[in-house]
Amino acid sequence: MATTPGSGLTVVAVDLGASSGRVMLGEVCPSAVEPVRLHEVHRFGNEPVQLTERGLAHAGGTGLHWNLTGLFAEILVGLRKAGTEAVRLGLPAPSSIGIDSWAVDYGLLDADGALLATPYCYRDPRTAAGVAQVHAAVDPLQLYAVNGLQFLPFNTLYQLAADQHSAHWPAARTMLLLPDLLGYWLTGSIGAEVTNASTTGLLDVTTGQWAADLADTLAIPLTMLPPLRHPGETLGPLLPHVVEATGLPPATTVTAVGSHDTASAVVAVPAVSRNVAYIASGTWSLVGVELDRPVLTEAGRAANFTNEGGVDGRIRYLRNVMGLWLLSESLRTWERTGSPTDLDRILAAAAEVPAGGPVVDPDDARFLPPGDMPSRIEDACAEAGLTPPADRPGLVRCILDSLAAAYARTVDDAARLTGIEVEAVHVVGGGSLNPLLCRLTAEATGLPVLAGPVEATALGNVLVQARALGAVAGGLEDLRGLLRVTPLTSYLPT
């Protein structure tokens, strides 16, 4: 459903994070004072479920799984609320829906298109065997030459290697990453959006196509990898039962966006120059720069930098840093022990903790699984010969100091590996609302930090849909220009 350039429209952004999801109604009118407006209509939790009974064959066995059917039910609720909110605000009915989420996790479909098993969460430890299996077949240097990816033990190709030993593998015919799977449930259309496909380890970063030889070497049938689609392409209209469940018009379509949430977030980095670094700060922190071409040097591989696909064929050259997971999991630990802590109060207390306290490596593998994060941080300090934090504000300050130090190392590495003279750091996402983290990042990097927008992922999602529908035009810089009406919060190094 196209619209005349310059007129307004509404779309829906479904933004799924590894700890929560939300559905946003996006209002786009380029001639307005505020060209893009978001209305949050539904928010819901998202935590993986630990399954322990081996009798749950339908769930894929024991381990940490996503409640994907529950997420889909919440999305349907959100879509109905989006339609209702559009009516309440006197806006046109949503024309399109875009879905983004975290990367690497997937579902396997059988020959009839049915989901074979509840998708695993990337934090499940089963992938260790998959890493050994892949590296026995393909040297890591060769892998990097093909896919350009940072080594992360949960990348999709390692998960698929582990899945090859499962009972349901022989029946698997199609692998769909989670946004593609949810889009399939909405429309019946099968495909793989390319920015998220770039995180699987099975996409050739140079050609932008599935790496057929690599898949063959790893005994992954090429037919299991669906046709690639690009941001802005239409999946199709909603299935009749989805129309009935949501109340949306039958003509409502699902549009591919940067379905890797960071790809959508980077669309909404309101930079005026390419000489900037970005930090998409949430459960994970994705720290890097935007390039036109991949960097596949040995120095980049040694520095564990990744070349992931961006919207309009850009490359997100970045490194994953563990992120605010350390903080959120610490808060959950304290809540589970019956002594919850208010986030705003503990951040204020952490800001009063003197500088110079302990700093740990946030990418230490011990921090990846759910569990008692404070004890793990204290153990990491002790093992490094550092005095562990004495109290909760000290532990939170340790987390934020450690993240800021990791950000600074990564920005320095990105500049060294690409030759970009980084002039400023843009922080988008939830971390942009954390003034202590932003201040510490400015001090650690020695660069100005520009914080905002907090809803970068949803904004990028909405803008790509709006462009596909003809409501806005131009390249990424033009889309970013629509967001510069909103002031950013600046933090200067001292």
C-alpha cells in the first residue's frame, strides 16, 4: 500500500529484545515539526525457560529455550492494540508491520512448514560441542575470510552443528531466524532478511549470498537456507486468521526491515558525519563504525571484530560487548534473594563511588549464562588480584566502569583497523538513558558522547517501512536527517 511522498502514514514496529519486547505504533509525516513519532502500545517480558524433563521431545529436549509461541501471542495482542490506538488518535490504520529482534537464534521447520522444536536460547551451553565440530571441519581463519564474523560461541552455524545431533534434525527442511519465523507465521512467506542472515556465519560477506561451499562442508543442506530478502521488501499481506485476531485491515502487509535489531538501531543514529562510532547499548552493547565494505584483515580477526550487514548494503563493523546484561542480571539476582534494589537509586549511589575501583572484562565467558552475577563479578575481581566491591553501589560502579573501559578499547580498535578518525561516539538504545554510563564512556574514550535516541531500534524499523511505502525517500543520511529535530544529551570528556 504505497502513499504519496510527503503525506503521513502509520506503521507498526515489533521490537523484540532478549529480555523484553514491545509493539510501537509509528507515525510518519516528513512535513511535520516532528517527522517521526512513536506510540508504545504494548510491552511484555521475554525470558528464556529452562526445560529439565527429557520427556519434552516437542520442545527439543532439555536446556534453555525461548517461549516463542508466547511471544507470538503477545505480538498479536500488540497488533490489535496498535490498530485501536490509531483509531483513538485519529490516524489512518497501520499500512505495514516490521519485525526486528536479537540475532543468531532460529527455528527449524519440517517439510510441512511446522516448527519442529522450541527454539533454543543462545545462552544455552550446548553450542560448545558445535564450536569444536565446526572448527574441526573449517579453520577459523578460513571462516573469517568467508563470513567476516567475530567469534562468538553461539553464532548460528555453531548452534546448527550442535542441532545435527538432535532427534529432530533429520526432519528439518528449513531454518528461519526468529524475525523471519514470526513473519512467516503472520504471512505464510518464507525468507531470510539479509542483515540478520549476516550474523549466522553462513553468509558470504563479500558476495552477500549464502556461502554454499561452507554450508556443504558443515553438512548443512543449502536447501535449508531460505531465499534472501532485503530491508524494504514486502513479505505479503496478513493471513486471514491473523487479520481476525488483530482486527487490522486485510491489506496490511509485513515489510522486511533491518531485522537484526542493531541494524535497525544504526539506521537511527542521527550522525551528521561518517567519522563517528556508535554504541547500540542494551542487553548487549554493539560498538563500532559504519563502512561501505567489509574489512577482512588478520588484524581485524585477531581483534575479534565482526562484519555484519546493515541496511542499504552498509557494513556494521563492530565488536559485541556483554553490555547491560551484567547490571540487569545483578538486579534479578538481588530480587530473587528477596532484597530488590531500585535502579535509579543504585545508579545515583554508584555515581558517588570514587573512581579507581576494580574493573573486569565484561566479555568473560562466566558472565554469559543467567545466574548469580554479583558473585561472578566478585570472583573475577579476586582472581585478578583486585579488591571486590564492598557493597551494591560499588558493584554497579564496577560494572559501568568495566563497560566504559571496554567501549574505549573497542572504539580505539575500530579506528585503528579502519583508519577512521573518530570524532564522537553516539550512544543509542537503553544505555543512552544511563547518565553515569554515558559520562564514564566520554571519560574513557576521551571523545564527546551524544546520547539518544533511546528508541533507535523502533525508529529505524519505522523509517525503513516508511521508505518502502513511499512516505519518505532517499538514503540512510536522509532518513537520519528526519531524526535530528530531537535534541541529544551531550557528555564531554573531562
